[in-house]
Amino acid sequence: MLAALALGGAATVAAILIGDAPTVFAPIVAAFWTVLIALGTAALLTSRITLTSHEIVVRGLFIRQHRSRSRVTKAVRATIQVPRGANESLFLLDAHGKLLIRVGVNYYKREDVDRLIQTLGVPCTGPDYYGSAKEFTKTYPGLVSWAERHPHRIAFAIASAVLAVTIAAILISITTAA
């Protein structure tokens, strides 16, 4: 994926330099792609799941979550369809069915996730496939966020805000030009 990002960024910069676009955009686009690739690489290198005798630690690029291993009483493996693809997650729950920690396991080998669950020694359901986060919520309420259950509303709100700002900018431009 990182190689595809690098190739896409290089192709975009080359198209700017070869085409009719002002060359001033080339370093801006190159910087944008460089930041994306750097963040992706950093996320890949820093993401870890550590299981000790007392706790489970999930570390990502910007987060570090510690939970007591003794509080984990159940695991749920689920693949949830989202607008951009599917997210495979491992939900670790307490005795009351409340979410302790959620681990995105798309980039881990299935055998490694199986070994983690086996080492935890808790009952596990799944892996099950759900067509949407709303569908998942019917079986496991409270485990996914409102934003994840309503991705189209979020996209519509963002698109509406961008459209409103664009219309306002055009109206301001028209009224000040006259």
C-alpha cells in the first residue's frame, strides 16, 4: 500500500511538471504525498499488540491503550463492511459486555489473532461478517461509535459544509467585484 502511495504521488507530481499546471503545485503535492507516506510508514512500524501476564497493550501511531488482562472475559471477532471496504476488528469485552478495547486486525495474520485469543483464554465469537455497523450494533449494541453507524450522514455533513463555504466564497467574490 505504501509503495502504491509513493507511485501515485510520483505520478501526480510528474503530471503536474509535464502538463499545463503551474509548477508551483508540484512541491505542494509532493509534500502532501510525502506526509501521507511518512504517516503510513510510522503507523506500520509503531502498531503493536503486547500481551503480558497482567495487561494487554495496544499501541498505534497516536494512541497507547492499557487494559487489565483479568478484566477481559469475552472476545468478538467481526468484519464490518464500511463505505471504503471492510474492517476486521477484535473487540475485547468485560464481564458486563462493555468494550474494554478494540483492535483493528486487518494487517495482522489470522494465525496471530487466533494465537492472541487462545493466549487470552476467553470465549470468542466469530469471525462473523456484518454488512454494516448498524447491523453489527443489532447483535452487539454499544461497541461501535455513532459516526461509524452513520457514515453517510458524516459524508453528507462534510459535503454540505464544503458546498456552503464554496457558495459563500462565490457570493462574497461577486459582491465585492461589483
